[in-house]
Amino acid sequence: MQVDLRKPEFVMKLGRLGSFHQSKLSFLRSFIREFKDWDFQTHILELDNFGFGHGVYVVQKGDKQYSLVCFSNHLNENERSDRVIATKWDASFVLYDGIPSSEDIQRLKDNVPLQEQGRVTEKELCLSRANKSVRVFEHVVDRLSQGHQPDTSLLYSVGYLYRTTAVYGSGKFGLADRIKIQDRGELKGPFRLEMMLVYLARQFTFDVVNHVAHHRSPSTAVKLSDDIARNLGIGNSTGLGMAPFIVNHPALLNQWIMAKEKALQAIRSLSSVKEKEIETFQSYLSTIQDNIKYWKTDSDYQVQKNDQLIHDLKDFQKYFDSKKIENFFWNDVYEWAEKQTEAECCEFIVSLMMEVYPHIVEPLSYEMSIDEEDYFDIDTSRNINEICQLIEKQYTWLLEVDFKEKENIYNFWYYSKNKQEPRLSDRFSEEGAELELPLAIARDIQNLYKSLKKTDPKKDLSFYLSQDQQYRHVLRRVFICEQLPYSEIQDNTISKALIPVDMLRLKLSFFGATRFDPRSDRWVRITMYQGAPLMKEISLSNDSWSYKKIA
Amino acid sequence: MHSLYEIETTVKRSAKSQGLSWGVSEEIGKAIRVLEQSGLQGLESFKNIIDYGFDNLIKLIDINQKETSNLCPIHFGIFFQDQSHLKEMHQTFEFKSLQEPLISIPFLIKAAKKNLIYFHIHSDNLKISITPSEMTSIDQNKIPNLVSNFSMNVTPQRQSQYSDKTWEDLYQLSLETFVEETEEKKLSGAGAGLSDND
């Protein structure tokens, strides 16, 4: 039986993309798989009694070395903010290429806590900062200092001790350009350095609470138990800054989605299934149904999605219990999920199916990067009529949108002068629309199409471009989409109906985030590495930690 | 020092701020990035163009265009990048002047590679050839801020850069790796049968 890839017009809708879950392809999991045989060491931990100071963690294999330099600073209550508009943080981090000298550490100490206002150099690879979850941090320190382990129901309802609020890489604020590291074998997956930074920062959060608890009461303090620490991740608050990335990197987006779709296609194409494989799937399904109760959110949007997921999973469980072992078992399972459940559950089932077949899925994680420069240039020898046909075929959905309607052009994306981050605003009540970013892809491709239609169809694109360069930025996307079918989100990103959190969720699911907790329609809290092996036990990881019961 | 990412995004945004389209701004961001990565003063040249003002520059949009003074190097480069696949472009053009010719070079390099063509620019103060090969050598001290009354030959024909004597000397040396053939070897060495008429 021939099973096709799912069609882009089905997959690339934001409602579905915004329902993706972490999987074996997620970057934090592929980071651990790649680095599990590296040596992880605490190199320096120089903190005062209150946990302020710095630490350095070194990851090395042979002559290759990376170091996370962490700074912990005092922060007044009224200065603590997760929003990107903050200017001070409890902790700040920088990933250094090699092992830093004391001069490097001093230089970094003067700059890294300042984040966007500081400068780093090409010796540094990634930059980040984090704030304490004050309630959890104080509780943990208090309990440990008294010789007791903390209340796990409180801990797991939050899921972390600190949450990061941004992770910067690839040349920002003077960091090394991607070109410096792109040929390193261990960094062949997307965002691998960012994943390394967050993983090591998680270790720093454990070391800080243990250190502070010890100094608060040296005679009674105990260390946080490994079992509890393992079930804590590191949080992240993410705003709109992340959303334009997936629009601005169409070729890369295609690679991520294509890897997932190829994995699903391969699994659905399996003609037979073993009892053991069904048992593995069921065990993960049962664990996650238990763990969902820790997914806390105040967002009505996410509460409704989670409730629907729980409801759909119950129905799915009934179906799965009665499902006979037949040829193309997984194809039947997938088709049932697609027809009978909402996207949130269907995509969850897809992630679970991928867990059962590491030999199919894991190699695909090496196909998730791409050299975007190879797709930048426009083939101007192509005929205008041919390009119109290409748009009609690839962008059918947007040709019918009426962009004269206020609802369809309601929002505009712009770049904030204050924080150098993308933002979204109402075009009709706020100023700045004349400085709109080129993220209104649907509107601009429709305009390009109309403009091409007014040109002699026998001429080639070089003729068109000599007359008009206004839509050059989307013309190159038409060519990218021709070669890379999952490169375009097939929704209007300036519509009033847009839910920006869906764009964040798409990217965060590929990072490997869990426990989506939208704080509004445009920023979200998530957890990373919850359940992941601790630094000292990373070599023992078998990549099943995402499906460990939290208790 | 700024990262190449910062250079590219800053140039892209500042080009947009001057009224260029997003697509053209993306192109110039990448071009200046390439120049800076190659150790050439792309950013300085771009700043000179901004200071000069795009309103004071002429866009090249047609090969038969009469007005070719004060040409904009961005539109000059993009024009040849977009048009050079056309056979009618393979000729020699005469232009009156081009501001900051350095900026046009990354575009011409792309066009040369993609279409396997050569650009030979010639004036009193500048002589430069851009080829489809991987190696391009540019001395920034020899690229003026303005090139006047220059010609540009666009051709798919490679030009030889060596004397006949150099070639002959090297060819004779290459023969020293060959084995002299006897009549017997001529019959057996080529692997053919006794008759080619079978």
C-alpha cells in the first residue's frame, strides 16, 4: 500500500501547526542523544552565601570544548519581569567556545548580565537570562535547609526553579556567526547550542538551591534528591519575538516539517506490527495521560485545548483497546485519529507513534538543517505565465482572500525600537503601519500575482523585475515553496483571527517544550527538559525520559 | 567588531528606511555581508551611497537606457544579476558613471557563476574581470568611489591570460609523463580488437 505524505494544505494550517507536540525529532532530545557520550563537568562554582556569583560548566570530548558561564545577581522584587522589556534578571548565561580564561570571565561579567545592552564577541555562541520562580525557589531552599525534601505537588505544578526569557544565538549582539560553527559534526541539528545552554543552565539552578540551602543552615541542610531534580525542567517565557522566525526561514521550516511528515509516512507504511511495539506505544500513552494533570494553565484557549485532548485521548484509548492487529496497523490508527479527534490529539498520537520506531525517526533529525543561501536567488529566466500557474497551484487558498476587508488586514507586524523585537498591532488604531515588516506573506503574494497578471505572460521574470521590485521578497518564496512544499504557513498572518501563540507553539514543539501555558494570545510559558537525565547521568540516557511518570 | 548577522540585518533595514523595497533591501544586506566577510569596505561604500542619496542616483532598468550618469550600484548589480541569462545582454555596454562600484561586485559575481559568463569592466581608473570561477581577487585600494566613462563587456567567452610561450613550455613538461609507444603497443595498448569492422 502506498501511503503519501500528508498534504501541505492540511499540515500547514496554523490550527494544526499550533497543536504540534514534542517528539523524538525535538531539538533538546536530539541534543542529548548527540552529546550523551561527552564529558559534562562543573568547572567553577563561586557563589556567596545567598547564591550570588558565577559558575562555569564544561562539556568536552577530545579537544572539543564548550563552556556555559553563569552569573547570578541580586534582583529586587519590583525589578523581576518575564517580559522582554525587562532590563535585569536573577541569572544570565553565555555559552563560550572553549574554556574561558579569568580575563574572559571578567569581560563576560561586565557584559552578560546586561544582555541586549552589553556586547559579546565571536568567542561566545549563545546568550540567555532567567528569573527565579520565587515561590518555588524559596520553598525549595527553605525545605532543604531544614533537612527535608520539598513538596513535590507544588514543584511539579510549576515544573522548574528558574525560567529563561530569551535565548539568543547566531550573531546577535556580537555573538559568533553561524558560519563559524556550521561545519562542526556535533552541531548538525538546529538550535543545538541553544539546547546546550538551556540544559546546562538547568544544572546551575539545582546547584544554586543546594548551595543557598547549605549556607542557610549548614548543620541541617540536605541536597535536592536526584529523583525530584530530574522531574524539574527549566521554564521559558516566550513572546512574539519568536513568531516571525518561522516566516522568515521558510526553507528551514520545511526541513522541520518534512522530517516529521517523512517519519509519519514511514510508520504508516509499515505493513506489520509487533506486540512489543504496541505495548511500548500503550505504556507511553498511559504515562502521558497521567502526566497531563500537571499541565496547568489559566489560559481559556489552552484549557479548552487540554480538555479536548483529555476527552479525545479517552475515546482513542477505547478505540486502541479494541483495535485488532492487522496489516498496516499504524495507518489505521493514524486515519482513525485524524478523522475522530481534534488536531491537538491527532498530533499527539503522531508524536507517540514516532516514539516506537527510533530507527526510522532518529536519522531524520540529521535532515532538519539546510543552507538557506541555496534558496535565496530568483530564477529570472522563468516565464511569467509559468509563475502565475505556480502561484495558482501552491497558494490557491490565499487567492480567494479579500484583502480589502478590514478583518483580513487587521494586524501589522513591526520591529520595536525600544527592544529590537518584533511586535504585532492593530493597523487601524495604532501608529507605525508604514513601517510594517514583510510578514504579510499572503497579502503580498496575492498582490504579486495581480501584478504579474498585468504583465505580458510570454515575458520572463527579468522583464517583470526591471519594471517592478516591490514584491521581490515574496517572489523568492514562490520558488522556495516550489522546491520545499512545507515552507509556507497557509494562513493569513495579519488577519484579526490570527492566534500568534499558535506560531510560538509550532516552534516550541520542535524545541521539545511541554506544558504550554499561554499568558495571553501573544506570549506563553513552557517547560524544557522536565524528566531529562541530570548532567552526571546523561551518558545513561535512552531517550525515553520524555515519557517518565511525574510523581 | 560586529557580527556578519548584525551587518546584514542593519544594512537591510537601513536600505528599507531609504525607500528601497524589502526584496532589494534583502539583496543589498547579503551583498554587503559578502564584501565585509571578504575583507572589503562594503559598509563604508554603502554609507557613502546613503549619504549621496538614492534620489540623486539613477536606476539602471533598461539596456537601452540613455541616462547612465551617477548610476546606483545596487540597481546596477541587481539589473545584471537578473538579466544576464539573456543572450542580448552578452555585449559591450558603455556607461557614463557608477557610484561605489564595489557594491555591484557581489551581484556580478552571482550572475557570472549562475550563467557561466564574464564581466570585464574597463575605464581609466578601473580594470576588473569577474569570472564564474570560485576565486575572485579584488584590491579594495584600486576600486575608486566613482568610475566614469567605463565599458562593461558581458561575454560567455573565457579569455586566455597567458602567453603562447608559457603554454608551450608547460605542455612540453606534461609530455614527460607520457610513455613512448612502439608499433606493437599501438596495436595492443588501446584495447581494440584487430579489426574495427566486425
